[in-house]
Amino acid sequence: MFTGIIEKLGTVKNIVEEGENFHITIESDFTSELKIDQSVAHNGVCLTIVKILNNTYTVTAIKETLEKSNLKHLKIGDVINLERAMILGARLDGHIVQGHVDQTATCTNIIEEDGSWVFSFEYDTNLNNITIEKGSITLNGVSLTVVDSKKNGFSVAIIPYTFENTNFYTFKIGTEVNLEFDVIGKYVARLLEK
């Protein structure tokens, strides 16, 4: 489990394709604190550490993960959001995040306001995921509050700290991002289907 509060930014140092898998090597400031078999969220995707070497570590993304996330588009040098699993008994500053990406969305608009930014996104509604105004959404692993909810899209407001300390500063119109919809909302939606 995660909180959606990004700890560090990591840099993609290498990507090795093996069959339908990607072995992704990341450079991070907290690599020395990690251990093999530990879970870390990468742009909101929970992946297991399989190798550690100096200040880099390697994770493996399988076909299912690549199909549902933006990890398939990673290139060497890309900056990604990183969060280690939450510690039981610690404060839950964001919201309950599983690290299981539901689908991707595309950035459709960026408005720079006086001291903040509003980012708008559209997503495919065929997967029956929904947002609600003032509800939670996880975007590239960042816990956020939905500002403007529509049938196939939503907006979020970003403060300067989040803009500077996550990979939001790299977003442009057309950037594909990972979405994890609120877990409680997903259960409620499933119950209402029955």
C-alpha cells in the first residue's frame, strides 16, 4: 500500500527488453535504503526490486503492466515519481493507493495560474472508471483531489511544491499518465452494477 505522496524523483538509466518484459534500471537517492524483493511505486505502478547495484536498482514490468500503464513509453533519461510502501502506523497524508494502475489518460490542457497550475486529462470510459468532484485520484503515483469531473475527463490543481517535486514539471499537452482510481469508489461502483 502507498499514500500517493511522492518521496523522490528517479531517472531511468537503462531498459532491457526480454520477451514481453521490460527490465528497468532506475537511479535514485534512496537506493542505498532499498533491498531486493521490496515494492516501490514507479509513476504509481507497484514493482518489485530484483537487483541493486551502487546507486541504481532494477525492476521488471511484465506485459500486463506495460499494457495498462505509461511505462511502455519510458526512455533512458526520463524522470519518474517514486514512493516506497507505507509504514504501518505512519500518517496517511494522501489517500489509500494500491499501486495498481487502472488505465492511462492524456493531458489535454495546462493552465498556469498565479502560483499554481490546473492540468486537465481525458481517459477512455469503456473501462467504466469514474471520478467525482473533490474525490481522490492517483496520477503517476501522486495523490490528488479532482477539481472538475466530467464523463471522460477531469482536472486537478497543482501547487508549486508538487509541480517542482514530482514529474508534473515535464508534462505537456499529449503526455500520457497513469491513473489509479479511488479504491473505495471502485468497490461502490461494482456493487451498484449488481
